[in-house]
Amino acid sequence: MLQINNLVHKKAASDKKSESVTIKTKEGAYVLLMRLGATKRLITHLQLVGEAAESLIIILKQLSVPFDDNFVTLGVAIHDAGKIAFPGELDGSGSSHEPEGENYYLKTEWNQKLLDVA
């Protein structure tokens, strides 16, 4: 579970409002990202990467590898948040989204451990 003080959707950002949100699931992370301005294409990308991660999670569990599967699932769900600002990097090359993603995380109160891997 992650406690964050999120930014309100870009359209309401001028209101300078924030609210406390508890993210327990990847679906909750997707909702937050959509409120921050994520496109349907970005959410679909994150869901597809999440499906691949779920397959790896199953294998790691079968091998009795110790890890926090919820942590991995949430990290995968938010790993490309910076592509909200750089949607062209969904289909093209570029790394401008990486520092922008960090800016999203720093403006919220993401778990620092999750920030380090996302």
C-alpha cells in the first residue's frame, strides 16, 4: 500500500488542490495516472508491461524467490509516468520522460523505495 498526496488532474491543477489517496493496486495506480493526464495509450502500455511482469512473478514464486510481488506490480504500473508529458516516447525513442517521471513522483509522496526502482 502506498500513501501519496497526489496532484489533481492537469485540468484542475490550477485549483492548487491536492488530496490524499491510498494506492493498493495497479488499478489504483492507473486511476491516479489518468488523473495526472495519462492517455489511454499509456495506460494500455502499462497494462501490457504488467501482464509480462505477472508471468515473471508466477515463475519467481514457483522458484521460491523471495520478493514483494505487490511492490513489483505497483512499480511496473507507474514506471513510465513521465510519458504523460512525453507521449511521443511511447512509440519512439527518447529518455526525456525519465526525469519527468521523477518530477511526478517528487511532487507526490511516493514511497522512496518504489521511486528508486520505477
